[in-house]
Amino acid sequence: MELVNPNGHLRPCKSWLLSPVPPLKGSMAPSSDFSHAEAAENRRRRGPPFALLVPLIYAPILPLIRIGLRHKPVLRDRLFFGVLAGAFAHGTYLVYPHQFRVS
């Protein structure tokens, strides 16, 4: 029994593995077909992700605030929680970037 009909599709048969799959209309191009604009954009994105490296800056600052401002508890706590709030705001921006874009 021949499984392929003249137009190249598999013929229906009893096995679900060999059943025909209809082509999708308006399907996206394969990922290997990049336009020139997409290729240029990918080239620009090769640099380090600076937004993801920001925690390397503010993470060591938090303990330094606690240690350095030990004798000024009001300023210490306000600054510490301000930096901590900024860290959480930055993390929220990284997780939900589409909600903070202004255009």
C-alpha cells in the first residue's frame, strides 16, 4: 500500500502516526529565513546584558550601607530600604518589561 498520494501528502490510514498533516495557511517562515533587519538587530544584541548585571552593583552596596551607617540608624534604614525598593523595582521591570514600555 502506497502511503503518499500524488500531491505529496500522506494518505489517511488506521495508524495515527501516519495520518496526514494538512499544511498551515499563513504559517511563519522557518527560523533560518531572517530578513536583513533582523540580522542587524541580532548583531547589535551581542553585547553584555547590562540590565541583568545591575544586581552585581547594588548587591554589595546593601551590606556596606548597614555597616557604614551603623551610628546613624535613621539614615541607614531609609537608605537601605530605598536601595532595596529600587532592587525590587528593577527586578519587576526585568520580569514584566512589556508593561513599562512607553511609546
